[in-house]
Amino acid sequence: MTQPTNTHKKGWYEVQHRVAPYLFIAPFLVTFLIFGCYPILKSLQLSLYATNGPKSHVFVGFSNYRFLITDPDFRTAVWNTLVYAFWSVFFQLPLALGLALLLSQKWIRGRAILRLAFFSPNLMGQAFVAVLFGILYVPQYGLVNRALHPLMPHLIPLDTKWLQNPSLVMPALVLASLWMYVGFNMIYFLAALQAVDQDLYEAARVDGAGPWHQFLAVTVPGIKPVSVFVLITATIGSFQLYELPYLMLNNSAGPKNAGLTIVMYLFQNGFVTGDLGLASAIGWSLALGVLVISLGQLRLTGTLRNEMQAGKGGKAR
Amino acid sequence: MNRDQKLSPGRIAAHILLFAMAVVVLTPLVWLVAATTKGKNDQFHYTFFAPTITAQNFLDLFKKTEVLQRNIWNSTFLASITVLVQLFFSSLAGFSLAKYEFKGKKPITILMLATLMIPGQLTMAPLFELLHRLGLVDTYLGLIIPGAVSVFGIFLFRQSISQVPDELLQAARMDGCSEFGIYWNVVMPVSRPMTGAFCLISFMGTWNSFLWPQIILHNRELFTLPIALSQMVGVYSQEYGMLMAGTLIAVLPVFILFLVLQKEFVAGLTAGAVKG
Amino acid sequence: MRAFPYGKAAFMFVVLAFVSSGMLFKNAATSRAHRLPAGARKVTFWVFADTHYEAYKKSIPAFEAAHPGVKVDLQLVSNNGLAARLQNAFLADLDVPDMVEIEISSSGTFFRGPLKDIGFADLTERIHSTGLWDKMVHARFAPYTNRGHIFGLPHDVHPVQLAYRRDIAEQLGIDVNKIETWDDFIKVGHRITQLNKRYMIDLSDSGGDNLETCLFQRGGGYFDPDGKCILDNETAIKTMCWYVPLVAGPNRIGNSLGWGQVLTKAVEDGYTLFLFCPDWRSRSFEKDIPRVAGKMALMPLPAVQHGGARTSTWGGTMLGITKRCKEPDLAWALAMHLYLDKPQLAERFRQTSILPAMSEAWNQEAFHEKNAYYSGLALGDSYARLAPDVPFQYTSPFIGVAKAKLGSALVACVQEYSAHPDRDLEPFARAELKRCANDVRTLINRNPY
């Protein structure tokens, strides 16, 4: 690397310095415009058509949306997705945080091994977890029943049909998703806990705060940003549920559509029946729902955080 | 922190709880391994391992599904290419956002945040149409190009690169280093933990993805492992041992990668998520 | 490593990318080597059942020998998503095979939209001009016919019998010869069923598969010949009200643990004694539950009433030739070889136990052979005797929805009956089926084509 000497080189140097940020971000902008923006707008248009595969279109106005509102299957799909999202996030986050809190204690032996154990299920994709749990859940001989029946002989008979009984499909799904995702979120919390300034604990201890007060005064505000992040990604993730129920229920929506999710409904209508228009309408409904819910979560947690910061004068980022 | 090394009853209870939970979490995986070693008619006669262990499931797997060897390489190819492409473009964009002031930076950042919230399923139908018109359906390009830049990756890199001291960059500029030279010679070498973490995240994402490849790929010779496995579920639904053997083969590489990259992974997430 | 800025981890992926590209090139090269030189004639043929696949693999060399220079590329593909993939490929002009076997429940999917969009070639002309129409069981053409055009050749007849654990039945003093009607069967069922331990019959309370077979036996179904949904007619309601107490409530005699090795274990353990057994399933049992060989037997399905038909139907396969097939005559010749050549059919029966749709083939030796697994029964004859009574079934592009709806209605009725076994199920079942049928009709009316 030598110092630029002549003016021509200097000019080039200036230009590349000014152009660089645009060049660097250009690939993102280009792919985003072509494969993000265009399809988003296109799907808005497509949702007004009835289609038979990508070749034939018939304009039908808002008929797709009208159909969705009245379709009982769509309602089932929305309900199932909401129920799943609620319960999986409801159990996932406290469990993940609890594990992280324990594992961040220096006196725990074998932390590396424990961390690996809890995280390992996440290394399997949803598709593989689905196939595995599809077998673990079988009645009479499956591992889940063999393990739970002796613990709760009356509540869970040996021939409990987790995946054939419509009221058990959702618990089965939530259980499998917990197995998969608790460890993943635990890693985020662990990272957040490690980043909390240790001096703050020291200061709190000097002030005479017990462990519980330390937790409330130091830990909670310290891990707040990560918690919000985990909450929102976990929620968005559960709204996109598809592989897990679809493969676990043997390529179907399960008994009485108990495992039908919005994305599965979208896939079946768009890519099985070939109605890409209806699929687009479903996609828009899903996107709006996710947007509303995550904005709501942001607002809720954001205002909460602002109040706390007003009281304590925490740092901005 | 290390006030006393003694184990109080509370601490012993905590250990018991944690290790018991770890056992519960690992049990399905142990069962999975056990299932691959059991013969067809012994699958449910023994809860875990049978007295005699057989490799028949793996032999059947490769014999009956002639193309499985292909599926493994297909998945490897697709995932590693995707990792490299995403790594390059995402870190470049992250660098741009972290270290430059330029017109349109703010709207672009907001745009990116918005895309994180829009579920990809929204665009599946028109994207399929678009790729169909571009002739990219049933090709790997149809999978690689639309996902060439990972927004999540941009955020990760923006975060880690913003912690690189500006003095380093200025010093390089003094030496006449070009902006890309700075990226290549200065910024990326000090961002290696994040690079490692991102590689793993990106690899796992592609290796395990199912829905979109299932829509785009039609030719059996192009199938990835998850699609091949779901096909096997259809044809050999009776043979759990074989299915589990297929699953094990699909999971093993990710496991090994994770073991190798574990340190970077956690370090990267620490950098990325805490301040995110 | 200094020259590479991304570090060891990323470098590993560079290596992986290179190695896997190499393997992909190698694989592509082997594919090309297997591909035939330009001008060679090839028929690509997809099948979804591994039993068919194994059997065709054996009988295709004879065809290739009779047609020099012709190569048949037989591929086993999963029925999961097969219909979706193929339909997508038809609609998006992607590569499709020359010939495909399609499962009866998804055949209707392909008849959606204008006739010109249907991906299968119209075989009506060929079937009538070659006299095929008179050689095959007519009932089996029905599901593959749409708007008067026949798009598929029937592979099979699929009469249903009951398979049962002969040894346990004898121990329990069950005389199957005395079981003529379902009433007889249920009476025995009540005597020997012990809840959560032993059930008379493998019947599903969560999916419509078994219910559908019962519905067909009573002359019901999903659609009438004109494609109108008949899920809520009196037959359907009556069948539902009869079926639900068999799988739910305190007096149930049926339960189903599922498929795969769960079923294997359930049969081995004597958890379920009788099972619906169409011809194709009789072979699955032989293959998958070898430990009960010689302890199994078959009996005709109990009749709905005295003198009624002692069978029904479950499943089926059609063979279609795609419109994009370049050599339809060659494909047709292969179809004739596989579906109509008598010695071939006999040989294949020995491998699959499936009764072919061409009735002339049934008098061959293979169909009279005694089967040791089923306690020395002449398997072919036992099914062939019932073939004339196999009920018609009709399909529609909306068959998938209709099937799902019937399953949902069943589950709803099972829940209702389990909660209130003393209540009359009929009004509930009627309302439930009505709702399902109306949902299907809404979908049919929405279709703008």
C-alpha cells in the first residue's frame, strides 16, 4: 500500500471513497427490490385474482378476501396459530430465562456440557424434529406415553393418541417446540446476562440489596433489550409454523384440522390446489397480523422500558 | 462471585434439577440413535436399545434410496454456497451501514427493519411466479439468488463492525488502502467471531429449510436432505429404523459443525444480540 | 490463512463448497452417462407404491427386449406431495414424466380447470377402439373419468375383506362362518372386547379411511357421477350414526393405534383382532408382520344385511399418460404390457397380491395358489369372488377437501358421542355432515373455471 501521489490517483481515491458505501449496500438493495419489493406489490395485485397455476388468471376483485373471512378452515388456521404462538412463547421464554439464570452462576459444575445439552435439539431442523416426534408420540408403544404413563397413570393412559386426538395435537406441538427452542433462546439470555455490568451488582450489594432485589434492579433492566428481541422473534417464528405440524401429522392438518396453521393453509391452497391468488390473500392477512402483534409488543415493552429508564436514568442503547 | 466453593443444599438441588432436565432433553436423541440400531421387527419390542445391534437400517437406507448420497452432497453444496454468498454480501452491507454516513442510510435501515417483520410466506406465490418467468424454478439459483443477502446477517455485522475502532480504518486510509481493501484487510479479520457465528446460523438455516426448496425443486436429482426425508416418510413409513437413520445422517454434520464453532457462535451472539 | 479475511470457519465452508461442487459435477456426469444418446427412445414412468415399483422392475426387461432401442426409466416417488408436485409441474410447464401412477384419492385433483389445462392425455378413444372397455371392471374407470373423458387406466379392483388373527379368534371361540352381517360381527365384538387391552377390530376414530370403506359398502360416497357432493345424504348420516358407537363410548369394539410399526406391534400383541384388508394390504401384512405367519386368515366383509354384498373397496391406482409425452404409442404399449399381459399379471399377483382390473387374467394358476401366511387360503380366488360386488366410487377436483371434511365430521361426532353416549347422535351427525357438504359446495361454486 503506497501513498497516492498523482492527482489522477487522488481523484480515483476520492471517488471510490464516496461511492463505496453505496456499492457495498447495492447487492442488498438490488435483491431486495427484485425479490422482496416486487413480489410484495405483486402479491397485492395477485390477491385480487383467481389463478390456476402461474399461467391462467381471472380477475375476481375482493372475492378471495371475502372467502377467507367466511371460510371455517381459515378461521381454524388462525385460531390454531394464535393458540400455538401464545402457549409456546408463554412457556418458552420463562424456561429459557430460568435455565440461563442458573447456567450463568459460576458455581454450577459442567456448565459447558449442560449448555450443549440444552442447545442440541435446536441443531435439528423442524422437519427432522417432526419426523422424530411423530414416532415418539405414537399410542401404546411410543416413548412419550411410556415415560408419562407411569407418572400420571390416570391422566395419561398408555394408548393416549397425541396426534389423533384433536384436543391433544396442540399440547403435543407445543411440547415439541419447547424441546426445540428453549435452548436456543437460553443462549440469547445467557449472552445478555454475561454482558450485564458486574460493577452494578457490586454496587447493589453495597447498597444492601438481596439477590431478589439485585435481580430486579440490575438483571431485569440489563437483559431487557434482549428479552424484547427474543420475544418478538419467537412470536414471529411461531406465526410461521408449518413443517413441524405438517410432517408430524404425516403430511396432513391432523384430526379435525387441529394442526392446521396459517402457513399450511397458504401452502395447501397456493401450491397444492394451484390458487396463487388465494395464497397471496392469505399471505397478506398473515403479514398484517404479524405486523400488528409485533408493533403491539414493541409498544408495550417499549413504554415499560421508558418508564423504568425515567426512574433510573439508564443508558440509551 | 466465588465466595464459597462449598455446595449448599440449594446448590445441590440446582445441580440435580439441571442435570435431570438435561437428561430429559437428551432422551429423544438417545432414542433416535437407539432406533437406528434396531431391526425392523424389534422397533417397539425394546424401548431403547435391543440386545442385538444391527447396521441394517443404514444399509437399507443407501440401498433403497439410491439417490441419498446425492441428497447429502446437494444439501452440502447448497448450504455452503449460500453461507459464502450471504457472508460476503451481508458483511459488506453491514460494513457500509456501520462505518459510513451517506444519503438514504436511515430509510434503508428502516426498510430492513420492516423486512424482518414481514413473513416470507407473503411473497411465496408471486416469487414462485417470478422465478418461473426467469426460468429459475427447479434450479439451485432459484434458491440462492433471492436469499443472497441476509437482513439478519446485515444487522449482526453492522453491530460487530461498529465496534471496530475508527482509528484502524483511518490508519489504513492513510496507507492508501481502498475502501474495499479496508473491508478485506482490516474489518473482516477483526470480526472473525461474528463471521463464525453467522456461518453457523446461515448454514443451519439452509441445511434445515424445507418449505421453499420443496416448492422450487422438482427434479429428484436436485432434492435436498429434508425433502428426501419427507419423501422417505411417504414410501417407507413402515420402517422407522430407516427413517431415523436418515434423520441421524442429516443431523450429524450440523452437530459436528456446532461443536467446532461453538465458541465463535456464543461470542458472536453475545456481540450481536446484547446490543441489538 | 492471513490472505483469507473471514477466518477458519468460513474457510471450512469454502472447502466444503469445492468438495461438494466436485461431487455434484461427478453426479451430473454419471446422470449424463446413464442418459441415452440423442434419438434413443425413452419412457419415464413414476410410481408411488414400492410394491408396484419392485414388481415393474422385474417385468420391464421383457418389454424392453420386445422393443429394441427403448429404455424405460422407472422411478419410485413418494405419494406425499406427488399430486401437488405434478399438478404444479403441469401448470408451470415444468418437466413431467411420460407416464404416472396416481392414487385414487388424488386423481381428481388433476381435473380442475379447463379441459385444455388437464395434464393427462385423453384415453377414451384408445380404450374403446381397442376393446379394453369390455375387458376391465367398469366400476374402476369411474374415478378416472371427468366430463365424459377417461384419463386413466385402472390398475386394480381392490375388494375389501377382513384379515384376522385366526389363532386368537379360535381361542376365544369365534366362528367366523357364523358371522354374516355386521350385526353378528358387533355382537361378537361386544363379547370379546376389553377396553384398553383387546379390541375386536382396527377402526380409526380420527380419520375417514375406514368410515369411507363402510360408506362405500352402503352405496354412499363423496360425490355422485356428476361431481355433486353427497356427503350429507341419508346414507352418509346413517353410516355415521352406525360407525361412531363402534369407536367411541363405553360399548366401542374398535380402536386404531395407527400405521407402521405401531400396527405391527398391535397385531402381534393381539391388541386388535380384525382388520380391514383390501388385496394390497394383505401383502403389506405379510411383509411387515412376518411373526404372525400362519396365524392370520381372511374372511369376507360382513354384509350390511342378510344377502348383502360381502365386500367394499379401499384405495386404487390409475395409470395416466401425460400430454407432454413424446411417444404416446410407446407409452400405451408399455401400459398394455403392464396392465393387460396375462402372464405378466399372473407373475405380478405373486409379488403384490393385487387383483388386476382385467378380469380375464383371474383364472390363471397364480390366482388359485394357496397362501401359507393366511392359513392356506387361495388368496386370489378369495378376492376375485368378491370383485363383481365392488362398489362404484366417483371423484372430483375437490376430493381432497371432501375427504378432510369427512374426517373432521367423524372426529366431531366421536367427541359428541364420547361426551354424551346416551344422547341420540342423529341430529348432531346430520348437522355436522350438512355443514361439511356445504363447505365443499362453497368451494366448488367458487371455482371460476
